[in-house]
Amino acid sequence: MTPEEERVPHRIAGFNTLELAAGLIILVLGVIVAAESLTYPFGTLRNVGPAIFPMLLGIILAALGLTIIFEGRVSLAVAPAVPWRAILAICASLASFALLIDRAGAYVAIFALIFLAGLADRTFRPVTLLIVAFCLCAFVTALVMGFRGIVNIDLLPGA
Amino acid sequence: MDLLDNMILGFSVAISWSSLWACFIGVTLGTFIGVLPGVGALAGISLLMPLTFGQSATDAIVMLAGIYYGSIYGGSTAAILLNLPGSVTSAVTCFDGYPMAQKGQAGKALAMTTLASFIGGCFAIVLMMAFAPPLVAVAQSFGSPEYFAMTVLGLLAASTLSQGSPVKGIAMVVVGLILGLVGTDIQSGVARFTFGSREMLDGISLVVLAMGLFGVSEVLINFTSTLFATSRQTVDTSWKAMWPTGAEWKATSGSMARGSVLGSIIGILPGAGAAIAAFISYSVEKRMSRTPERFGKGAIEGLAAAETANNAAAQAAFIPTMSLGIPGSATMALLLGALLIHGVQPGPLVIQTDPDLFWGLIASFWIGNLLLLILNLPMIGIWVRMLLIPYHILYPCILFFICLGAYSARNNPIDIYLVIVFGLMGYGMKLLQLPAAPLLLGLVLGPMAEEHFRRSLLLARGDATVFLTQPISAGLLATAAIIVATTVWSSLRKRRRALSDAPVQ
């Protein structure tokens, strides 16, 4: 056995925890969808209302969720290591762009995006990131100049 | 001759400057994406889709298709030089390509894959030219019940044939179908699953979902893999070292012929796709070979078989997508989604309503494959150098292009926040081993499936047995039922076997 396989999957009452989580999420999603669809008009069988199709899907989904839970009893799935630092940095990086693009323009948004993204890597490389950010700023400038009217992005705040 | 007229029409479209340009940009970007490890065709197409919004529908689909088959050409480069498949479809290329590179035959392996790709691609295009029109003729006699049944079968086949648990695949298709329902119901005007949000009335944007699911989550996943370590290899790119010798042509011609046929057949089937085509074709070659022990140690036949098959499959996948409007894979679903965005309703009617688009696309395949041959043979050295771009420079750029694409579609920052949400969802799905591709298929086909479902019942005056009394729809649904039954049966059997093994552990 390789070291990878030797990791024992975590179990709750005989169910593989990962598969249990996946199945439960699917099950709950199905129930929510079916319940929500009850609030829409049903119509008749001849003139099917907006409720029928989602309700069917919700019920099927809930059933599939149960199947996944039971299928997962024998699963050997093991939770992989989660790169929390990268996830946080990348979400922050994307969110900063969204936050800044309308308020501060593309240049500021790009610098925020690139430097926050750089935090995801274990070694922080300020010079590389600076060069990347400058290149992307040049790219956006060319894009906005070249496609006037098609690409409408403010380069500077309040422009 | 009909076909000749059609091809003349097609080439007159494909040779126009705008289409040539779209095709060139498409295959070049595609090769680039394919070469870069850690950026797959799906992520690439979702990233680049906003680029096509300003173009005509024909140019847009020509370009996106070019990105797709271009990425499959390019994927083999990283596979051969780094033993890292640039895209999933070239995983099999690693088996013999990397050993060849280690023996100093990297140039030859690269040239062989390009030639094999070209041959496989061409075979599948001929097949498409021959088979699309009759397939369309059959599909045009279909009514709503048949369409509904065909969609169900297509979705089930696509989700159960892929890797991993088929039950999870089906569940993800259903999730996709539900996501496709979000927004205003066209027939009744009722807002569904918007939970009071005005932003959701238009439904979930395909571009935003795809960028999150395949772009952001792929970047996150790559942080756990070994992508940060790149190795360097020198490649002899002189013509003499690269061009296959007579003996090599002789050794590979049979494998390439079989790879083309197998790849095309597998490519037409929903769900199987280019990666599986390459794998099956490789194992067939290995079994047929008189020297199977050479496979995996740099057998040029294995390389040729895998590469012809994956490119034939990639090209053949367009047959059901373009003639029936039923995509067999997530990439094809994205292309269909792009057509929808451009106001073209995909399906058998496309060949009549937009013949220039249909035949123009096929003609562009010829041009694209030829361009790829030129791009990949004399210019292979440039692509090899691309491999040296370290991932720590690449991923901030990928994130930037995701933001740019998501934002520029509507100039609304909320789309970027949605990308983050879908990105986290995609990563969570990866952790729970829930496949993302079926979800996208469901999202694209959801509205169509519901419409045909409701229309069938309306036309049958509320008789729900209509799906079973029409012979074609009954046959299609019966096939779907068989797929579900075998899936359940094999999963139960697997469980019993695993349970009986349990005490031994």
C-alpha cells in the first residue's frame, strides 16, 4: 500500500463522512427545491404550470441524495488538504477587483487584484507581481483604446 | 451535388477575413491554453467566451470551436515534455510521449502527435460532412416528446459514462437543470427560485457559472497539486529529427486508421469524450500489438493511436451538438450556450435557418486543422518555451481575465461576486467528488427540456403516456431506463463486493 491509501477515511456511524456530507447537501437541496416549487401555480396536466417540472426535479434530487449517502457507506474517499490561505487570498483578490472597478477604475483594481492574488503563493514575489500588474494595465489600456464603445471600462477613478 | 454546394457555401463563409481571423485567433489561443498545464479547454473557453460577444454568431462559434480543438492539439506538448497533461484529453499521451522525450526523441514525438492529430481531425470532419445532413433529416421529424426523450437520454448518458460515481453525475445534472430554471418562467411569467432578488430574474449567466466552476475552482485546485514545480527540457526541433521515418510511418499508419475510426465513434456518443477515446484506442493498440511490452516505454504507435483518437473524438463531438442540439460534453454545452447568447437556437433547424453558420463552421474545421499543422510543426519551439511560464505568474493573470470577462459582459460588479460564489461551489464540489461538467450540461439543456416536456403534454391534451406511446420517444426513454438500471445494478454490486471484502481489511 502506498502512503496515500493508508489514510483511513473518516466515518460517522459507518458512513464515510465526505460522502455523507455530499449526499446530505444534495438531499437538502432537493427538499428545498421541491418545497419552494409548491409555492408556484400547478396548472393542469394539459397546461402544466411552473411548479411541476421543478417539483419533479426536487424529488428526484432528494432521492439521489439518499442514494449517495448509502452508496458512500463503502467509499474510501479521504478529505484532501484544503489550501485555506490560497482560497482566502484568491477570493479577496477577486472581491477587491469587484469592489474597486466602479469606484477607483481599472488600474487601482488591477493592482489590488494582483497583489492580493500574490498572497496565495507561499513565497511573496513583489517584483514579479509589480511587472505582471504593469503589463495587465498596459493590456487594459490597449483594449479600451482599441475597442472604443465595445469595451467600456473606466481606467481611472471618476473618468 | 448537394454536398459540394454546401461546402462551397461553407468555404465562402470561412474564407472571409473575419472568419479566418476568428479561426486563427481561436486555434492559436487554443494551442496556448492546451500547452499551459493547469488551464483546460473548459476553463479556457469560459474565460474567452466574452471575447466573442462583439462578433457575429458564425465568427463566435468558429473561434470557440477553434479554441476547443486547438487546446487538444496543444495539450500533448506538456504531456510529452513534462509528463503533465496540459488537458485531460492528453493524459494517455503521457504514457508513451514522455518516455520518448526521455530517450531524446521529444521532437519526433511532438511532430508525430501533430500529424496524428491532423489525420484524426480530418477523418472526423469528413464523417461530419457525411453524417450530419441525414441525422438532421431524422431529427426534423421529431416532435416535442421525442426531443424531451432525447434530452433525457443524452443527459443520462453523458453523466453516467464519465468518471466517478454515476449517481453523483446524475445528481449534478439535476442540480444543473434546476439552476437552469432560475429566473422568469417564459410561459407563465412567474419568477422561480429568485428568492426576491431582481438580479436573478434573467436567470443564471452561463459565462459567470462556467468561469466560477471551471476557472476559479481550477486555480484553487492547482494550489494543492504539484504545478509549481516545472522542469526544463531541451528539444531538438530540426526537421530531420522531427519528421517520422518511412518505417515509423509504416508502424503507425494502422494505429492512426484505427484511432480515427474508434475516436470518431466514441466522440459521437454523449459523455464519452476525447479522453476516453484516447484511452480506449490506446488499449486496443496495445492488445493488438505483437510487442505490447514496448507500450508505456516510448512506443510511437501508442502515441499515434491516442492522439488520432482524441482529436477525432473532439471533432466528432460536434456531430450531435450541431445536428441535434444535444451536447455530449460540458465543452459542447458551452458552445451551445454561446450560440444561444448569439440568438441562434441550436437544433436540427440550424442547418436550414443558418446554413452559412453550419457549413461555415465545418469549412472552418479544415482551415483550423491546417492552421494547427502550420502552428505546431515549424513553430513548436515557441510552444515549448511557453511551458517555462511559471504558474505563479500565470494564475494572477488568469484571475484578471476572469474578472475582466465577467465584468465586461454587463458592466456589473455583481457578476464578479457571483463568480466567487460559483468558484467556491466548484471547489467544494471537487472536495466532495461531485463532477462539475454534468451540471453545466443540465444548465444549458434545462430550459429546453422543460419546454418540450410542457409542450408534449399540451399537444397530447394532458395525456402523460404520450412519452411512451410514441415509438421513438419510447425507445429513447427505454434506453435511458436501461442506463439507469445498469448504473444502479453495478453500484449495488460494487457495494456488496466491497462489504464482503471489509472483514479482510
